[in-house]
Amino acid sequence: MSERIKLAIIVLSVIGLLATGWFVRGWYEGSQEKKRLETATIAANAAAEEIKKIQQKNTVIEHKVIYDTFTVPVYKECKHSPESYKSILELFK
């Protein structure tokens, strides 16, 4: 056989293997997608069955308004000496 024929056979074999791998991967991904859809359908049906079991109860609840009064302490009589005021100001520098 000539070198060109051997090279053509090798190239065609590689192309054939790549195409086969491509198709097999497609089949695998398709089967995985089918399994995911089947699982999702089963889960949705199970959820629908559980939702059907819920019984609605209508109740009226009367609330009374409660008012809370908060007092904020005001320190009007809090006085500092000039020395303590200076030391407080030094803390914030």
C-alpha cells in the first residue's frame, strides 16, 4: 500500500471514531435528560397529590390594637466638669 492510502485510512478512522464518540455522547446526554425529566415529573405528581390532601380552614381572627408608649430618657441634669469634658473630647480625637 502506498503512504497516501495508509494516511487516508488513518484519517478516516480518526474521523469515524470522533463521529461515533459524538453520537454516543449525544445518546448518553439524551438518556440523562430523559431521566431528569422523568424524575421531575414524578416529583411534581407527588407534590400535586400532597397539595390535594390539604384541607382549607376558614377562620376569622379578631385582633385588638395594643398601644405601647415608650419614654426616652433625657439627661437634662447631666453636667460635666470642665476637666471631664476635656477628657471626653480627647477620647474622640
